[in-house]
Amino acid sequence: MKNISSFNELQKLWKTIELRAKNKNSKDSYVAFLLEKGVKECAKKLGEEAVEASISAVKEDKKETIKESADLIFHLFVLWKSLGLFPQEVMEEIEKRSNISGLDEKKHRNNK
């Protein structure tokens, strides 16, 4: 198995999504097709992929979970693009949370 020590593949995926979004040819590009449909369709597809990834995990089917996880990440990126969000914005939020335990962060979020 190839050792990916960084998120280079995710950066390549984002660049591909940006390129296909600029192309806007919905007959040749699934990204352009989804973006043309709008945020609601992109969100719907993300939800479908999340369910499929969850079902694969519950079945403890690792190969299928890997495939569905890839689909999930792809559709998450397309949703971000449809909203005009950038990965850096999400990374900044993750960085803000890096010194806070998940339990503490969740407790703080529920008190708002």
C-alpha cells in the first residue's frame, strides 16, 4: 500500500474540482453538473454518501468503507465549492480546535 504522509491527494482533488467548476461543462463534468444543480443537490449527494459510508462501516466492510469515504470526501469538496468555501477556511477551524479536547469543544458548542 502506498504511504501517503500528507494530504497531497486532497489538494489535487480540490484543484481538479476548481478546474472543472471553471469549465462549467455539465455534459462532460460531474462536478459542473452538480454545481449547476446548486447547493441543495450538492448537500443531498453528500448526505447520501455519508449514509453509504456509515452503512459500509456498520457492516465492517473495510474495502467498501474506503470507497464510500472517497465518495464522501469528493462530495464534501463539491459542497464547499457550491457554497464558495475553501479548504483553508475549514483547516483554520480545525486549527482553532487543536488544543481543545473533543469533549470540551462539544460541551462549549452546546452552551451557545
